[in-house]
Amino acid sequence: KIKACLFDLDGVIVDTAKYHFLAWKKLADELGISFSEENNELLKGVSRMQSLEIILNLGKKTLTDDEKLRFADKKNQVYLDQIYRMKADELLPGAKEFIEEIKQSGIKVALGSASKNAPLILQQLEIEDMFDAIVDGNEVTEAKPDPEVFLKGASALQVEPQNCVVFEDAIAGVEAAKNAGMVCIGIGDPATLSQADHVIPGFEGFRLSNLINLFED
Ligand code: B16
Ligand code: MG
């Protein structure tokens, strides 16, 4: 029985991946590292510092810890410039409607994001009051695929993991949900998210009845 739904933020509720990409690309250019949209897939759901490590590995570059912090901060400033300009119309189609529908049916709703900027993003999208619990990059110590972010969400909602459904767009995030013992609905490409229990293209036209049907056959 579904008692709670946990939502990833970037790539599920809003397409901030494009802003992350632009900001990392700028930094990679500065470091003389070539960085493509394909490489960007590796960064989805991964923390800021780990994302930097992945880029440095791509370019076979080493930096001191101080330099790493400085570059990560620089990337974040470029990213934030975009986020401050973001408006509620950048919510992905159908996401808000789906969350409102499941809430009305009594299902609890939590956010489970790796982003330290999640509170600001929710504010920009005017949906900060929509969640019964919010767990983001400021509260977790272990990054996805570790299940910590989703287990904390379930415990805040006082729902057992087996009664939770996670919506995720990233490979690391799907793994985190499965590691938490939860059902996972992938958002995006079925081939990429092959570990998810089901994959849907997005929330457009997706209703609670569709979610329930997925588990009836
Ligand atoms: P920040 P999610 C993740 O958010 C993004 O997918 C990932 O690309 C990003 O590096 C990470 O947040 C950290 O973000 O730099 O804002 O703390 O998909 O887990 O909602
Ligand atoms: Mg994501």
C-alpha cells in the first residue's frame, strides 16, 4: 500500500540540470577540461563536491582541497545567478498537479534532494509549503546512491520504507531508492534507468490512478 511519495527535485520537479550544466561547463572551460552534455549525465543526483571530482577526473587534473572549495563555490555562484532568475513557470509539466492530487488522497509527500540549494529553489517555484517533510543536501552526510536521504524522508513522515514510492531521474537516485527498500518510478529514459521498477517520461497526464495501475499488473 502506498502511504508516501518521495520526490527528487532536480530533473523531477524542475529542470535545473540545464543550469547545473551551464555552470559546470563554464568552470570546465576555465580549467581547460572538455565537458559535454553526455558527461553531464554523470553529475545528476551527485553532490556538488563529487561533481567537481568527476570533472577533474575527466580532465585528469588535480587541485588542492582549498582550490576545490574555491572552484565549487565559484560554480555555485554562477548556478545561483540562474536560480535567482527562475520563476514558478519552470515547474515541470504536471508535477505540481500530481503532488496536489496525491496529497488530497491522504498520501504523504516528502522532498529527497541532494541539493543544498533546495530551499531556495522551492521558494522560487512557490511550492515550499507543498511538502510534509523536506530532506535535502543540508541534512544528509551520505550522497545518493546511499539511501540516507530517502530513509530520513520516510522516517520524518513516519512511514515504513516498503510503503514509500520514490520518483527519481538519476541513476544514483534510483539506486538510492532501491537501497532504501522502496518502490522507484524513474522519470526519463527506461534504458538509462533500468533499475527502476517503472519508468515514465514525466508527470504530464500522469494521475494517481496511473500510479496505482502500475502496481496492479
Ligand atoms: P547543489 P537532486 C542534485 O539534486 C542534482 O541532480 C545534482 O546535479 C547536483 O550536483 C546536486 O543536487 C547538488 O546540488 O550544488 O545545489 O547542492 O537531483 O538530488 O534534487
Ligand atoms: Mg535529480
